[in-house]
Amino acid sequence: MQDTVLRVSLAQYDIVWENKQANLSKIKDIVASLAGQTDIVVLPEMCTTGFSMRSHELGETVSEETITYIKQYASQYDIAICGSFIAKENGDYFNRAFFISASSEYYYDKRHLFRMGQEADFFSSGEKRLIFEHKGFNICLLVCYDLRFPVWARNINNEYDVLIYVANWPASRIKVWNTLLDARAIENMCYVCGVNRIGTDGNGLKHDGSSKLINAKGEILTSIPLNQEQIETVSISKEDIDKFRAKFPVWKDADKFKIE
């Protein structure tokens, strides 16, 4: 039987503060450069604005500028695009992750809002986790601060194969980022992809990236050097993770959790 392989590209770059047009242009260049070379490109959190709390001014519906252009790029270059943006819906605002391909679209609203950055004062919290299938892999998509909460990411009965975190994670806490990405991969027996921005945002917070993709054993399959604007692509194997789960089935002894 032929192995199912997924090509994942991590795009680490500096986000232009609150400038959607400049960031959408950058995203188009990134996606265009990967045409024919990848299946998924993962962008940082709030990829068109940076981690801005001006939700009322910058929020959009899924039919407005950001998602309209992302859909165009996904269709034109036949690449799935993953990131998050400031979403507006029925008078509420969300830090909304998206996964958009030429044939499908999925959305997840960030559950854990970063109180130290007053995110909860300007955004509403999501209530549902997202797991979906793409090219033979089940994928769970989460956002930044969600990384600190392992119960929310718990992989019961191998319901997903790939866990993606899009982030604006400050340099001052990069050790935590690296440690928790490793932990989520090992405890959930899955691939973990974490993509973080670089540069200094409009709040003066410095970000140095450390984007990476890790396998279920905690081994780094690809990583991007600190403070480098760079794209790295790696192929991940469904056969590899299935074999490891069969050989070392710790998932059968995992605790169950009820989230309220």
C-alpha cells in the first residue's frame, strides 16, 4: 500500500502592523512561491493585522477582504492556507483561525483568550474545537495561547494526526513555546506544527519565531532559525505515525476528560 504523504510549509515572517493590504500582498507572494511544491502553507496568528486589540475597527466577516483574497490564493495556486484573522459576526469579534483550500473552508474561534494582553476585553471566546480531514490526514487547528491548555488539545483515540498552532508568541517566553510544542506532540502522539511571527509589533513586543514541525516522538522534522523570515517545507507520513501508534499504543491508556 502506498504511503499517504502531506507536504506542510511553515511561513515565518514579520507582520506589518494593522496593514491588511501589505500583509495580503506578502501572503500572496509566499503562496505563489510554493506553487506545485506543497499541500498546506501555515501562516502566523492574525496574519493580516498582527495581534491588535482594535477588533471593532479591523474586524471583518468571512465574506470581506481577508478571506476573499485567501480563497483566491488557495484556488489560484491549489494550496491550502492556514492562519487566523480578526473576525466579526453578529456583533461579536473573534480571533478566528481558518483553513482554506480550493474545495473547502474551515474555521475555529480561539477558546483561550490571552488575558494579560486584554484579549478577552475585545474578543469573544470560541466554544468548539475543530477537527477536519485533508488529503488523508485528520487535522486539529488551535491558536497561540491555546497551547498552554493540554486538556483542550487532548487527542482521544487518535481522532487527529496533525495539531497546528498559529501564533504571535513573544520572544520573552519562547522557552515555554518550545517546551509545550514538544509536550503536545509527545502526549498526543501526533505531528505538531507551530508557526510564530518575527519582528516587533505595534505594542512593542518582540517576536523571534522558532517555528517548527515535530513528530509524535518529539523529534524536530524541520525548524526555522530565530528572527529569520523564511519558509520551510517538510513531508509528513501517515504510515509512520500509524506504525508508531500501533507499536507503542500509550493512547489506549489515556485519561478521558469532560470539558465544561
